[in-house]
Amino acid sequence: MKRVLFVCVSICTLALVPVVAQKPAADWATLFDGTNLDHFIQVGKANWKLGGGMVEATSGPGFLVTKESYANFELRVEFWVDEGANSGVYMRCQDPAQITDKNCYEANIFDKRPDQSGRTGAIVHVAKPLAIVDAGGKWNTYEITAKGPELTVRLNGTLTAQAKDDKMTSGPIALQYNAGTVRFRRVQIRRL
């Protein structure tokens, strides 16, 4: 009898707990899925080529720049580079026709950068890498969050950079080719 009473009390108690509807998570928008560059304009002389579910460049330099601007967002970028590559993911670019690491935030992809304070995983001129994660010779995933002045970069799940900086608040995103072999196969974003 006590067991039945306990079950009834538990069920009755659960029935009294209000159900709170959870707000669905914002949808991720796919900027690049390996099939077309519809969301980008090409800036510079990189020889971007689509094929095999990715875009690749082997000479340049140049950028793929989003047609839209973004302020607060989460960004996922899958990339492959050879060991000598120099690339990066630029955010909140102030001038989409003249992209630099001074008028955008750059999550660098450059394992062998002479100044290792701006190597792969760093936000160039803003945050040195918190961890050394080499990207050469394998597929990698950058997870980048920009929310107000807070910037966070994760490479393959490892926190590599974190900073507060309010110089740039909105702008396009750009994928860089500068040296070596650089490939991108998926780029997704969601606004915060």
C-alpha cells in the first residue's frame, strides 16, 4: 500500500510542476556546403576552384567574402591546409574590398608563422594562442563566437583564443588564401 501511495504522490507532484516551453535554438545558416559560392564574392587573385565537395586555392592571394555583414554570431568553419599554408578566417571586416588583419578580426591559420604569438588559433593583434594546435595535413573545425566585445575561438574543440575588444562591431566574414594549399568544405553561421 505504501508503494502505491508513493507512486501516486510522485505522479501528482509531477502534475503540479508547470511546463515551461523552451525557445527553439536559432537555426544555423549554411554559407558554404561544397557546391557553390553563392554567399560570397571573390576579392584578390586566389585561384578558388570548386570540386569534391570543397573549394580549394593553391595560388593567390585572395579572399572569399560574405555578401552579408554579421555582428553577433557563432561560426563553424571546416578547413584543410598543408603544413606550409597561410590562411585565416576574418570577421567583422570594415572594408570588404581591402581586407587586412588590422581592419578585421582574424582567427589565423598559419602553423609556421614566424611570430608564434599570432599562429594558428590566435586572434591576430588581439589574443595570443592559449593552446598550440597544429592544423596542417588534416581536416579541422573552427568554432568562433563574437558577442558584443567578447571573441572566442575553438579549434577542434580546444579553446585557443579569448578576448574582449570593441574596435569592430559588425562586418562581413572572409576566408583567406595566402600560401600553400587551402581548402574549405563547410561554413555555417547563426546570429546571436
